[in-house]
Amino acid sequence: MKAVLQRPRLLYMSVVQFYRFIPDRWWQRKPFLPVVDLKLLRFRSETMYGDTQMAPDADDVAIWLDWCKDQLRRKQEYRLPIKRNEAAQ
């Protein structure tokens, strides 16, 4: 949260990433709330820091959100348009 408050340009991407971390069909499992899976958070922490208990630093979160934003931009830039006659085949 601190990373986003310090860098408002990352607000949109932080919301997008929050929704991507929510498990599919969350409404079918207790606690029936869209919460991020703790196993996933532990895995991400272990792969980043080597420790499952370490919380991410605000600067690391900002760097990751910037990277996500870049990846989305690149994906949109390199998307090739489909020609109408190719789409019909």
C-alpha cells in the first residue's frame, strides 16, 4: 500500500494485480471473500527473498508494479491486427 501511496501512477496496476491474485471461484469457498491465497503469498515471498515470512519492501512492490505495467504495454503494442478475410477462414 505504501508503494502505491508514494507513486499514484501505480494505482491502476495494483488493482489489476490484486484481482489476478484472487483465486478463481472464491465465492464457493470459505470465508466467501475475495482474499489472496496465503500459499501464493508465501511462495512469492520465498522465491523473492528466500524466506516465507518476509514481507515485501515498498520499493520492491513499486518495481514489480512498474514491470507489470511495462509488460501490459508491450503486449498491447505488439498485438497484430487480424485482417477481416483471415478471420473468416
